[in-house]
Amino acid sequence: MTTANENAVAKYKNNFLKEVEATVEEGHWVKMCMQCGVCAGSCPFGPHWEHSPQKIFMMIRAGKREEVLKSDSMWMCTSCYNCMVRCPRELPITHIMHGLANYAYRLGLSPKGQPNQAIAKLFWDSALKYGRVNELKFSLAMYFRDGFVQGVKNALAMQSVGLGLVKAGRLNPMEIISGHTCKDTSGIHKMIAKAREIEDRRRGLA
Amino acid sequence: MTKKQYAFYPGCSSQKGASAANYITSFGVICDKLDIQLNEIPDWNCCAASIGYAEGGELPRIVMGARNLALSEQHLPGQDIVSGCPACWLANREATERLQHSSSLMAEANEALKEVSLNLRSDFNTKSRHFTEVLIEDIGYAAMKEAVIKPLAGVKIAGYVGCQANRPYGIAGESFENPQYLDKMIETCGAEAVPYDQKVTCCGGALAFSEPEKAQALIQDIVGSAYDHGADMIVTPCPLCQANVEIYQSEINKKKGTKFNMPVVYYTQLMNVAYGGSIKEAGLDGQLIRAEKLEKIAGK
């Protein structure tokens, strides 16, 4: 059985731009980038990106498939939308970065253990499980993602903040057993499974 | 006077016992005073937020929003959807616009919505709005000011708008680089809005959790600048900004040797106190760093 990544390589050959246009959210905008660099200079996490959005757009056009999809750059997006509102060509840069990160993740190419990828996945899993995010379980899952010992260390380091929140009525320890939940969680699960099925078929990920 | 009716989308952080529970508490007095009625959308689900992209992808994320839109349409037809959280507002509004823009996306979303026996009409046109929009556009600054019974005289405030309350949608007529609405709201309460150069700086958002060092460098700028401009407290319209900028001050103090102790409150807490609300009604008992100047006025 071939993997989704092998299928994509076979289908799009060396035309990475075409692949991005067909499979990445808002990917059809990439060719519109005029390389002005305003996005690169507007990012609050700018110094931490290996490749700025401007550079990623050019790398896509140059067919640097592996370098783009294996990069941790897109995972540095804080979703501040600064690049997007400043782009003179009005490219939805934030969404393209999210879309590239998602595509790389779904192909299994994104860097393993990248912390922002971990939090994004934990957030979605928490939201989906109960229909609403359980802040306590989500936080603990984040702290304990690298194992029990590191988890206890992380939790202890933030202990005073956690207790402060409990005291202020903004963190409920009872959420660990009974948190907020939607009534129709089973319906939500079916609805999202269906949405994923439709999207995977369209993107060639099925 | 008949109350203005809105479909209310609270969002996860605004639930009882969650990180912005005190934000929603502070809406009470304001809604009473300004004749606003917020009707909670039955069985609403998480908006999927920006950070949902990695696992969620495009369609599942938009379908999460579509379910809320469809529930609102079914139970509260004709009412604008209002949220206090900019991330929820953004997600609901983005879902609306994306679905309106693409008939194929709408068809796919409706196929998924069948699983929960819901449907969105092809001409679906309900607006998703932030609570500040309701106050500014439907009530107006003048009426907001008229309701003040305890002006917050002598309180100096840094209006911190942040990201998603400002971009990509923002408030109509405002600029992305230097929006004025929060300062105007501060002034309607009788407080002083100090000049503030970190008004639209990112706090790190959800990445404050996963990239603490990088985010705390931004938060240090945000809090430091409020001190530089003589502010007594920071005011924000965003639950995540509030939490990040308040909670991590003690961490920054530990690591950087600063002595930050700057209260970070919501615009609704200012209004609540100015409208005569108590410490409890304004949710001021939910602060990690107590806003003493506001508590003093609220306690009078």
C-alpha cells in the first residue's frame, strides 16, 4: 500500500506549486505573492521562523517540496493576522501557513515533537471529545505530553499560577472528572468524521 | 423599553469555572443598564479556534462553526450572533463568509451537518459580531456614557486591543495599526486612556503555552510599555490576551527580575464598575492581580 505522501509525489511529480494549489487551504493564492517581504517583517515570532512566509512562497514555486513540508516554520504562526492585513496583494497568508502545516502533518512529513503541533492537536482533540474545550484536561495533557516525570515538573513549575486561578474561580479542579460538555457529542463526532472523509477524498488523502 | 435581542455564543473559556468566567459575569450589569438581552445558543460547540487547524484542517474546522450557525438560525432566527471572545467571533464570522463565498464548500458542510440533522440555507446571512460591536454600533458611545453613574476619575489605563479583536476583521472604520475604539470606551467610563505603543502587539496567543519563552518576550513588552506610560492597569477585549498578559507576569518576574504587578481587566469590568456594579458583579474577584483602584470605586 502506498502512503498519501507517495501518492502525492507520483501525482504532482515536480510541480509543487500545482500540488499546493490543489491540496492546501487557500493554496491557489501562493502564485500571487510579489516577494515584497512585508509579511516577514510583520510577524511577532519572525526571528524564530527558519523560512519567512515570503521565502516559503518562493520555495513552493521553486519546487522545494521537502524543505517546505519538513520545516517547522509554519508551526510558528501565532494566528495574529498581522501579515494578512498588511499584505499589499491581500493574500490570506495566515490561512495558507495553517494549510501548509496541516498538509505536512497529514502527509507525516512535519517535524515530530514540534511543541506547537502538539498543542494544536491536543486542543482539537479536547474540543472534539466533549464538543467544548476542557481547559484543565487540555493543560494537563500539554504538561504531560513528554511523559510523567517531565509532566510533574511542568505542573509544579506552574503550581502557584494554577492555584491562583482555582482561587479566582477561573479553573475548576472538578473538570478532571466532570467537565462542560455538549449534549450531542456523538452527533458532533459523526459530523466531523463525515467532514474529514469528504475533505480527505477531495485532497487525495483518503 | 424593549430589549435588543441577540443570539449569544459564550465560547469555552467563558463557561462557569473556566479562565474567562469573570468576563461573562461582568456582562450582567451592562446588559441590564443598556437593555441588551443575550440568548445563549442551545448546545453550542467549540468554534474550533485558529489553533484547530493542525488536526482539524479546513472543512472539519468550518463545519464546527457551521453547526453553531445552524443552531442559532434554528432556535434564535433573525438574531445576530454575538460573542465576547475575539477568537470565537473570528471563527464564526470566517465560517459564515467562507460558506457564503463557496457553494461547493456550503454543499460539503451541509452533507456533514446532515449527521446532526441540521442544515444551512444557501442564502444564510446571519451576522457574527463581537460584543464591542454591539456596544459601539447598536448602543453608541454617547448612550454608553449616559449610563455612567460612577466615573472612573483618575484611573489611567493602557488600552490593549491585541490581535484577533483587531485583525483580520476588526471594528468597522478602525485602522489595524492604531484602532481607537478601546480608548474611546475607556474614556466613556471617565477613565484616562494613556498613549500606548503596544496596543496591537501579539501576546503569543495559544503558543504562550507551547513556546513560553518566545511568548513571554512579547508579554514583557506589553506590560513594560504600560508601566512606561504610567498606566494603573491594562484593559483588553480578549480572554486569551487577558489570561496570557496577567498569568505570565509572575513567570517573567522570576526569569527576568522584573517587578511586574499590573492588573489586566476587561473593558466590560470597567463599564460594570462605572455603571455601579459591585466587585463581585464586575468579576473583579476573578483577577490574579487585583485591580485595587477599580475595587475601591466599586466598593464605594
